[in-house]
Amino acid sequence: MTTEATSENPTGAMAAAQSAPEPADNKISGRQAWALAVLGCGLFLATLDLSIVYVALPSIGEDLALAESKLQWIVSGYAIFFAGFLLVGGRTGDRFGARRVFLGATALFGASSLAAALTQDFTTLVVARALQGIGAGLLDPATLGLIQQVFPPGPKRNRAMAVWGAVGAIGLVGGVALGGLLTTVSWQWVFLVNVPIAAAVIVAGLFLLPGRRADAAAPTPLNALSGVLGTGAILLLVLGLTRLGDAGWSDPATLVGLAGFVVLAALWVVRERTSASPLIARELWRTRSLMVACAVDACYVLSIGVEFFLVTLFLQDQQGFSPLAAGLGFLPLTVTVIIGNAVTDRLVGRHGPRTMVMGGLLLAAIGLGLLAVGVHSDSYAIGVLPGLLLSGLGNGIAFPAMFIAATSEIPGENQGVGAALVTTTQNVFQALGLAVLVILLGAHPGIGNFTTTFAATGAMALLGTLVAAAGLRGPLAGKAG
């Protein structure tokens, strides 16, 4: 398949962005739609498994006779390696071709999902979850690199990005609902469900996804040392933040993780400043839209991104919902996320991503504020549902617009790493947010604790609105694909 711009051909991408007229027909072709469906399914797998196991944890603990202290590693084993391999995944896709990385990462994800489902051993389960995380970390930036390759700049790419954002958000929030449904059958199904999807994605991807163009420029070196240092630093940071939330500052793993992060991060900075081929191209640090989008993304994660953890805990601990009922309680949020993405799809070309990000985060702030007040009600319909609907709508509007803004000024040869920077920000601040929430909630949270935490997340969404208003450039961001 040929396109006006590819994620692996900087010359073609820049020329298309500067000189090619916008096509008269802005409809996505049938082949492009099928390719987007394949990429969406791959991304859905990666984001789904961040949340699908939460409601299954009690069943896993009971079946495998695990203590509470061990259960959190089933979640952390995935999240830590997912975060740690994003930057390497972005550079690997830019170096070897996004299609190869996408298909290989999907195969790794499917195989490790099968291993997780079949084991009855805790250690094997955690190793399988770590391998899932590595697969997801490689897969996630490859999906965005392929979108840049399949869709030319302009309305088609904006529409594809809106769908991409919708799938990511739906996978994250829908994982809670799907996990609740599957756990009623068996906890193994939260892993088994990935296997046929991964197999179908690989088969379809072989036929529908484009390979590297014959006229693509020579790829830049991978810089393995920077990759090892950067991955190690992020792994230790997320590990330290995760243990901080679970065990506090006195835990040796907390101190070792955070101290090790400082050391490796310092070595990584030195290596990046002296290397002729840094892992993160120096022009990316000077790309305003990307840097501002990362700052907005941090606020997004500390608000909407941790919302479903709070709501799940509130519904089960305070309102006595079963895992299935708590999962079903998230369905309205999932529906409004889809509606919000449709709104962005229709309006982002007219108003630009800056306006959509601001509007989405402002709606989310109001929704989270309603939840802070609503926790005092015993009724789900009165106390929880209005806040869920409004915050879900804001989530659906802001998420894809944030990625459109982030990638609007990135040259084609750095799309994978640019996307990985944004997603890495999400994962690091997810771990930070959860650590802070555990501290704010305490060992035995009451209504007052939930009021405080929901109010804090609403404040972060409002801060993200202000950062987007001050930092993103309206006209430029709006025109960019």
C-alpha cells in the first residue's frame, strides 16, 4: 500500500505535509478501514489488560491460595514492563519497521496470555504477565506508527486518530466490565480471551498492514545502551512508585526502586547527550506540541486515568457491589466514551485538538466533582451515574485529541518514539497516581476519603485544561494531521 506519508520515510512525510493538496475525497477507503480495525484490535489488547484483571484478583487469590501482598504483582508485573518497554518499542518500530514489530509483539502477547491462562503457579503467572507487558510495550507505539503510514495527513488521519483514541479509552474502561463478566465463568478467561483476538490480528495484519517502503530513508541506529538504561530507569521508577503505594517509604523495594531510578536516569541523560544517535531524537524535546501534550497527559492520567480504580473500589467497598455488578456499573461510562470520540471525530477538523482537549478535560473535571459530592448518596443512579456519564464523555473527547496534538509536529521517522513518550507519561503517572490514592484513601477508606480523592482528581483535570489552554497552539495544532 502506498500513502502520501509514512512513519518510516521522513522525506515523504515532510513533502506530503508541505506540498500535497488535501484530497477531495476524505472518505477512508475499505482497505484503510480494515487496516485500522486490525490496529485497533491490537491496541485494544494492550489497554484491555491494564484493567481486565482487577475484578478477577479475588478469584485468582482464592484459586491459587495467594496472600493479598502477592496479588498486586499480577497487576504490577504487567504495568511495570508495559511502561518500561514503550520507548524501546517506539525506537524499534522506527528502526526495523512498525509492521514487523506490531506482528511480533502481538504474537508474544498472545502466547504469554495463553501461558497465564494455563498455569496454576504464581511465579509462572507473574512471568507471563511480565511478558504480556513487554508485548504491549512494543505493540502500542507500533500501532500509531502504522496509522501515520496508512493515512495521509489531514481529515483521514484525524479520523483514524479519533478511532485509535476511542479504542484505547474503551479498552481501559471496558476492561473492568469485561473482566467482571468473564470472571463469572472462570478467571482464566480474562487471559484466554486475548488468544483468538491476537491470532486473528496476526493473520489479518499479514495481508492488510504495509511494510517498509522501498524508497524509505536509511533507518537510524537503535542505540541499545540508551534503550537498556532508559528501560531500566522506567522499570525501577514504576516499581518504586508501586511499592510506595502498597508498603510505604519503609519498604526496601520502594527505596531500591527509586534510588536505582535516579542512578540509571542520570546515566541515561549522560548517554543521550553524548550519543550521535539518541534514543529520543533531540528535536523531539524541542517539539512544543509533544512536550505540552505530555504535560496535559500527566494531568489526564491523574484525573480520568485513575477514576475507574476509584469507582471500582467505591462500588464494591461502600455500596456492596459484586465484581459482576461493579463491571456492569462501568458500561454507561464506556458508552459515553464512545460518544465523546465520535464528537472529536466530527469537530476536531473544524476547531482543532486544543479546543477539544480543553473541552473534554473541563467536562471530566465537572463529572469528577459530581462524583465527589455523589459518594454521599446510597443510590448508584443519583450519586454515581451522573458523574460517570459526564466524565466518560470528557474522556472520549480529550483522549484522541490529545494524541492528535502530540503527534501533529513530529517528523515521520520519529512517530513511534513520539507516541511512546506520551504513553510512557501515562504509565509513569498512573503508577504515581495510584500510589498517592492509596495514601489518601488509607487502609480502611470511608466516604470522606472518597470525597477527597474524587475532588483531587477533578482538580487535576481542571489543571490539565489550563495547561492545554496556555501551551497548545490553536491554529497550528488544528491544521496539523
